[in-house]
Amino acid sequence: MDWRAALGVPQTVEENVVYYAVYPTSEGTDLEGLRRACTEHALSCTCDYVWQRDGFELQCSNSTEPPWVRAGKREGSALSTPPCLWGATRFGDSVEDEWLIVFLLKLISARIPDIAIQTWDDDGQFLLIEAAFAIPRWLKPDNSGNRVWLRGGRLHIVRSPGGTGARSRPLALQEALVAMSSGQGTEARAGVQAALEARLEGYPARAQQNLHWA
């Protein structure tokens, strides 16, 4: 099983689109209330920003099914998905838009408790690429599904219970969410955090400046 199968997404993922999902880690969360809170935090940083294609937008899975779930159903590979907020932003050739999305997700995870966020694109868990020299040796593209999360403003990597052998496969979403409900023992090492912080340094102003230079 590769990362696409673990996430329940189709084998062909659209290029130049960043996908993201916000999962409540406590029961009984009001998704619409959570969506409004997340959107408010995002707009506080991007109200004057001009997105190249699509902006940051979250939808509730209980009213609109995530596109990767719909596509997976057509391919016969979709997995059941717990209630979440989701978004899919086309960024064209503006990589700054993609990393601004990451900045917003990290910010939201820091400001709103009891949520866990994952994001990916056609390269898979692209946050790992940025921290390639600092991630654990056992973590590879083919076993990274559902292991990489944002929670509390930090990047988390979820190990499998059961030792080294269990790490050879991607993690089931429900397993990951159980681990992320506490966030204990999942925070990535300092080098991984530093790599992500370095990539996001200067945001959101940096994205606006690069827009003017483009």
C-alpha cells in the first residue's frame, strides 16, 4: 500500500493542487463552527492577498464530500473518512501560494486546540521533502501515508505501534487520529521543525512581496 491508498486518494493526483484536511480530535465538534473559526484566522493574514488561481477555502465533509473521496469511489479505492474540513487549492505555477497555505494551516493548528491537520500534493507528503535531511531514516515515500501532521503549531510524525516492522506500511487514518488525539510522543525532532520554520520564515508578508516581484 502506497501513500495514495493510505489516504484514500486516487492513484492519479492532479498537479499544482495542494490538498488539506482538518480533523477534530475530540468528539462532538461542530464542523461549521470550526470552519468559521479556521477561516477567520486565515483571513486575518490574507485579506489583501491576490491568489493566482484559488484561495484558501474550507468545506465541511458532512455537506460536501472531499474530491479525493469522490474520485476514489470512481476508482473503487476510496476509504471511509471521518468528519473533517477539507480544501483543495489550485496554485498554478505560484509555489508561494502553496507555502502560504502551509503557513495558514500551521497557524490554525497553533491557535485552535483539538485538531490535527494533514496536507499533500501530487508529490505526496511534500512537507517531508523540505525536511529530507532531518526526518527519521525509516520514513519513506511509500510508508508516509497518514504519518505527517500539523498540531499545536508543530509538525508531528506518527510511528506505528508494534515496532520497526509495522513502520514498513502507511498508517491507517483512524490509527493516526488516535495517536494525534493526544499528540504525545509524536512531535518531530528539532531538525525537522527547524527545516519547516526556515521554509516558512517571513510568511505571510513574504508571499505578498514575491507576488509584487512576479
